[in-house]
Amino acid sequence: MYKKTISPILLVLFCANAYAQKNVNFEFTLSEAKISHSLYNSIILADTRADTSSFGIVQTGAFNRNGKVISQDPFLAEVKLILGSLVDSTANNGELLLQVRQFNFLEITGAFGENGYCAIKAEMYTRNGAAYQKINSIDTLIHLRSSLDVTNKILRAGSQQLTAFIKSSLIIAPRTDALVYTYNDVTHIDSVEKRAIKVYNTGAYADGLYLTYRSFKDQVPDKEIRVVNDYLFEGNVKSPDEKGKLRDVKLKKTYAVVYKGSRISAHRTVFTRLQR
């Protein structure tokens, strides 16, 4: 599995393509070597990206004008070509479903050169009739810097990463205990995933101090809290240290505080009660 956290700021920038002025042709990378005895020889695509009209933005020309990254052929046709370049006559008759949740480029010019980014988030499923089982996933951000032009380098790197992901999936069989999804589940996977996260399915949050999103998501507080006279401000919210002595909650190290079933956002020196 590929894993690397994508900055929320970059996610916003990837969607900011309203001012793109020129189209930039994107060529997908085909494999030069084939895989023997692949478990799969066909593939379908579920493109669930927020914006399917392009693959993001890069800069073009001497004035670094924004240009939309597009492919000449439909995304599915390109994915099928990639698979065709990877498998040979020894491949089994399995079918894959590639779900692409994010595949976007962004290029930014800085003081000392150009920065190219490619965000990829995708899952690979096997198909058995109307049933789908996840076998592989990728969630990564590619970042390249160059004192000159970074456009071709980042486009090539992103394309190569997608091809490598498809290649790595060809020899992975589904686990016997893998969850089974419908096609509708896959295309609405965000909602399906939320149903499996405790914090989205509880009537009241568990009281306590949460240091990370993970602990809040699982509703397992890292520490208990004490609130002096029910006044929520810095200095009044305390939690015990390793020796059991009450200490002021450090806002910079806190993800959230839950008090009397309500989530409290800790920001600088202010505690704010949040609504669901």
C-alpha cells in the first residue's frame, strides 16, 4: 500500500482551476515490460474525482500562464491501454475496478524555481459479478522542485506512479476476509467509510482530551479533563499528567476537548463549542 498525507491547503489549490487559459496534453505512461501470469486481464474505471474535466493545472510558456492538464482520449481508454501494456497471453481472466478519487497536478512558481505536485488517491478492487473487494490502495503526494521547468517532470512522475500502482495490483488476490462492496458502495465510498467510523455514528461524544484525530475518530480520549466551575477558557481546562497531578491543557498539542458530550475546539486561548 502507498500512503502519504495530502495537505488540505494543496487540496484546495488542486481545485482552483477556474483561471486556466490553455490546455496541456497529458500522455499516460505505458509499461515497457509485461507481467507474466497476471491474475487480471481487464479493467473498468470509477472516476469519482471532484472535477473530472481535467487533471489539474500546470504552467506554460515564458509567462507561466496556467494551463489545464487534459488527455486526448477518455480516462477509461487510457487505463485500458496501460493494462494492455502490462499483461501478456498468460494472464488469467480476472477483472479489476480502478476507483480514482484524486489524480491532479499543480505547479507553483517560487522565488528559487518551480514546484510541481501530483496528488493521487485511488483504490483497486477485484470484480466477481456484482461484488467488489478491495485489494490495493494509494494515497500519496509527489513533490518535485526544479530551478528551470518542472512541468514535464511532474507530469511524467505522476503518470509513472499510476502505472506502477496498476502494475502492483496485478498479482494481488483478494483476502478471504475482505469486505464485499457493491458498485454503488464504491462510487459512494466516502459515505461508506464514515459509517465505519465511530465518531460519525454516536449520539454523544465521549468526554475527555483528544490529542489526535485518530483518538477522536475512535472516540477513545487520551486523557480525562477537569473544568473549573464549568468555565471553558485557558487555565480552567486541566488534565492529569503521568503522576496524576492536574496540569493546564496545552492548546497547541490538542486536537479537541469533549465536555458534557459536546466537542470543544481548542484554538489559541479560546475554547469554542462546536455544533454537529
